[in-house]
Amino acid sequence: MDVEEWFHNCWVPEYNAPSRAAGLPRELDWLLPRLAEELARSSARATFFVLGELARECAPRLRELVAAGHEVACHGFHHQRANEVAPREFLAQLRDARALLADLTGVEVHGYRAPEWSLREPSNPRLRLVAEAGFAYDSSLVRALGAGSPENPVRPTRYRWSDGLELTELPPLTWGGRLRLPASGWCGRLAAPRWILAAVRRALAEDGLPLLVVHPWELVDRPSPGMYTGLARLFHDAGRVGFGERFRTILSGSTWKALAEVLSDNQLALRRLAAGAGPADTEISGLALAPSGAWR
């Protein structure tokens, strides 16, 4: 779950500036409890990737999620594409957001996902900065047209750098065979639940980890408090009508766990992931070689 408000959209950068968004309506205070109730009905546990700028105002809700067995992870400090933030500032924001979330929830923060999956590819030097900021895993590299590189992993992958830093990559799920459409966002909302669940079963059969990405605002049919136009409107609104019910079908069709819980359950598989170290900090190589049937 990517915890962001309805107005956090990389295609509308003026909404993403905290000073400009200060007067916009907020919905997370009632959306997060509704989402938690939906998860509880299916005994599902989730990872909530939270923006640092929202952490204080959402703190009571985040503590409720932790108490219910969910994981709180980091979605960056502001909703900006990673490549649009200078590396030094990117690292500082990661550290600030991670420390703030840990302080407000009382639990360690292990995971990170970039807004709009905007790390894009393993060679991005900012991927190493995610490890340097203290995160154990990243979930930003999706192998899907327009969202990530065709070289991105499709299974859990351990990356190591020559200085000893390492990071586990947990790539989001895709569907559509060779088309590799994201199973999340507007492509996922428009897909029939049976297509998404078929992709889940296929990923499990291939030693993968089917990881679905959802935003709280996607699960209600009511219009957003503000208006989008153009591509921003397409990406935000396509397939939203009825998606709450389709999501309920997807939840009931498989077993869903928080990512930190999955990593804990699969330490043996992680130890057997093979990876190489690149000759420089910005160059890494990795292989996704989880043993057959290891991921649960």
C-alpha cells in the first residue's frame, strides 16, 4: 500500500509541493481505517509505504496499522520522482523519512519504494543510496513498459556493492504475459481479478513473489476532491469504479503478507540468492536464483 493523498501525482508537480498542497482536502484519516477493515476481512497483512511529509498527521493511524500486524515502510519524504532529486538531497530525505517513521511508530523501518517506481533500473546510483540509508529492501524496480527497464528483475534479487552494502529488491507484480503490464495502478484496476490472480499463481510457480501495489484512494468509487486533466486524470481515475469490489476478490483469492514478514519467513532463500559486486558503486549485477518453492 502506497500511503499518499489523492493529490500526490507525479504528473501534476504543483500538487506535490507541500506549500501548494497545504490547502487541499485530506482523506487518509478515514481511508486508512477503511482499508484496514478490508484487509482484516481477508486476514491479510500489508506493507504501508508512507510519505515522510504525511507521517505526523497520519501518526495515530500508522500506530493502529502496526498494532493490527501491518508493516510501515518508507515512500520517500516528498512525492517526487527519484531521478528529479539530487543524490545528496535524495539520501538526506531518505534518512529523515526513515527516522521520522520509526520515531512515530516505535518500530524499525526496513523497506522503501520510490514514488512512481522512479528508480527505474538497477544501474541508478540512487539504488545504492537506499542501502546506504539503512533500508533492507527496495520495491521500486518493475519490469513494465513505461515504468521500468526490461532488465529489471522479476523475482526477489539480492544486490551487493564492492564496499559491502547490500539490498534485496522485491519487484512489483506484472501481468499480460510478454506485455508485462503493471498489476497495479490504472493497468491493474482495469484488469479482471482472475487475470491478476493468474499472474499471482504464475509468479509463485516460478519462485517469484507476487507483490501487488495499491493506493488507499483507489478503493472508493467517490470522485476525488480535486480535478485532474489529461494523462493525470487517466492514470488516476481509469478503472476506479468498482475497483473496491475487484480488490476484495483479489484479496480473497490468495494469502497476503507484509513484506518484512515474507523476508523473515524466507531467510534461507535470501541466503541462496546469488549476486555479484560491480566494479564501481553505480554498477551492480545480480541474479534472482531463489530455490524452487522457497518463497511463501
